[in-house]
Amino acid sequence: MLTALGLTMVAAFMAVIMTRRATPIVALIAVPVVFGLLAGAGTGIGKMITDGIKDLAPTAAMLFFAIVFFGVMIDVGLFDPVVRAVVRLVRDDPARLVIGTAVLAAVVSLDGDGSTTFIVTTSALLPLYLKLGVSPVVLTVVAGLANGTMNILPWGGPTARAAAALKISPSEVFVPMIPSLIAGMVLVFAFAWHLGLMERKRIGTITVRESVLAGVGGGIGGGAAGSGGSSGATGSDRPAVAEEPGDSALTPISGAFARPKLLWFNAALTAALLSVLTLDLLPIPVLFMIAAAIALIVNFPKVAEQQEAITRHSKSIVSVVGMVFAAAVLTGVFKGTGMVEAVAAWVTGIIPSSMGPHLAVITGVLSIPFTFLMSNDAFYFGILPVLSETASHYGISAAEMARASITGQPFHMQSPLVPAILLLVALAGVGLADHHKKVLWRAAAVSILMLVVGVGLGQIPF
């Protein structure tokens, strides 16, 4: 009975999410409450949910203050010098332009938000792509790969979801996977360099002023020859192209909130935060709380300014933190009713005993197609807990299963179910099919490499 209810609850949750019948927050609350009552939880469902909230509160705190911290860093222009440097260094060389795209996308991805990454990267570099005649598909491929690989950061989403679903610390998942992240980014840069060389060979190295300015239009939403179709805005929506490369987007986000005099302080604060984070000296939520408070006090001394800075990012805070607390309903009911144990026992019974010890690797491989065909919410809150409970019977820890589960993120980020990737191809004027033709096999290669490195270093048991 509990096995049937558990499987049906997971299927119902996934169906509601994938068919967009409800938002993830609504689905995470409504579906488990209904099935919890059907399982006979009665008024005890309140304690189950409360226990789930207690377990997930640290993760919610981490996401809250991570969004505030990186939001402030973008507001005050911390990444603007990176944009300027990339634009100046690429000059008229397609190969350097593509490498610069990977660098810029990776750096801005530190804020954990794909949409912000793609807006900054596209607004800064698309005019150069169009002027030089480089295919915008290359931009979407490289930016998508870089952001998808960086997406395993604890505040990026999937790592927090995996940790929340399995009730472990995000640092237990992420820190051991840093070598895999580095390996993944090395491969991303290798792909970027190869694509850049191919573009250099195709069009030759030309100067900006010798490129086809006439009829290009430039800017966000524009199309270009070789883009393979356009899903972006019409030409009338395009901003004018600057006379010099990059002049149109030197300060893509910060604007009136820029704090150029505090640039070195903000850079040092961010570097210190990331360094201490990897050392695991303090819980990640505590580190982000302290860093966010310092960033707000220094950059916005007035109370009203601090409140405005937080309010500017309230939409992201509410959607992400709300999702975590809603997830407490699903995890609480799933565990409290005994469904997770029942389903795990059933799965254990149908998996050949010879495959049991390899469940972590199997999960890593499955995460590639599964997270592409379904949302992260459906995978991490619906499927991962079942796989993890089953794996526990073979001596595989929840942290090891969580590490394996996040290796599919470079591939997941290319899914049409991810709004950010739809934004990217629209901004670049690229057809999603053309993006997929170039990006999917590369994303799969990055995911597999991350999994292999994790296994090779013993962070994921084979």
C-alpha cells in the first residue's frame, strides 16, 4: 500500500510539474499533503512537515543570503571590470572572443542565476559576434556549457535541492566535487577554444571596422548569418551597436548602484568568502549571512539603501527560498509516512544484487537524461530520495548519491524545460534546435567527465 502510494505520489508530482499544472511550490505542498492524508497521516502530518522544515531551514538560509550577497555584488558593479577586460582582450580575434565568452559566463555564474548570466554575457558580447561574423550559436553553446557546469555551486539550485531532499549539508555535497567542477570547466574552455578556432578558420581574423556593420543592427535579440533561425526579437527591438566593441554594455547591471571606489574591497570580500567556503570552517549559511551583512553595510551605509538593495532581489529570494520550504512538505511526508522506506525496499527487490553497489554511478548516468526530460524539482525531490534510500542498503551514503546526482547539470541546463536557456537563445536570435545540435554532445561529455573524476578521486563510489 505504502509502496503504491509513494510511487503514485512521485509520478503525480512529476506530472504536475512537467505539465505546468502548478508552480513547483504549489506542487511540493499540495501533492504530498493529499497523499499523506491518503496514507493515514491524519493530524500527524503537521509534525512531519514541521520536522521537514527544521531540516531544511539551513539550506533556505544559505540561499536567502547567497542571493542577497551576489545580488549586491552585481548591483555595485563587481563584474563590470571583467566585462570590460573580456571585451578589450578579444579585439578582432574570433577564437579569443569565444574564450572570453566562457570566462565571462563562468564568472557571472557565481551569482547562481542563469538568467542574469545570459543577460550580462549576451548584452556585452553579442554585438561583437555580429560585427565579426561569428555565429551566435557559438555564444549560446559556450555560455550554456559554462553556466551549466557552474550550476553545481551550493547556491545555484541543484546542489541545494539534492542536499535538501536528502537532509544533508550542501557543503558535504559540493566541497568534495570541486575537482570535478574544475575538470568540467577545463573541458568547457577546451570546447570554447576549439569552436573559436573553427570560427577563425571559417571567417578569418578581421578587424571590427572591416566587418559587416551594414545590416547587422547588433545587440540583444538580433539574428545573424549562420545562426540557423531566429527565435529572438525583431530588428526594431534591437539596441544600436556601439562604434567601438563593448561600449554598449560596459555596465550591464550596476548602473546607478555602481560603487567603483569599493571595487577592491568587494573583490577581496568575495574572494575571502569563496576561499573560506571551500575550507568548511563554518557552515555555509553562516558564511553567507556574515558576508551579506558586510556587503550591505559597506556598500549601502544608509538603512533605506540596505532595504532597497534587499527588495531589488526579493523576487528571486521568495521563489527560491519558498521552494525549499515547500520541499519540506514532500520530504517530511515521504519520510514520516514510511513511503520512502517502502519504495526503497521495492526498488531494492527489483534491482539485481550485482548492480546495487554501483547505484551511485548509475544515478550519475541517469541524471543526464532524467534532468533534461524533467525539472530539477521532479528529479531531486521525487526520484533521488528513492534511489538514495535504496543505495543505503548497499553502504552508499546520501552525500555520495547527492554528488553523483549533480553531475548531469551541464546537460540539464540545455533542456527546453529550463526558462534561462530559452531566454539565452531568444536574446541571441538562435533557434533552440540549432543550439542543441552543437551543445548536447558537448554537455554530455562534460557531465560524464565530472562523474568520472568524482569516481576516480573516490568522492563517488563505483
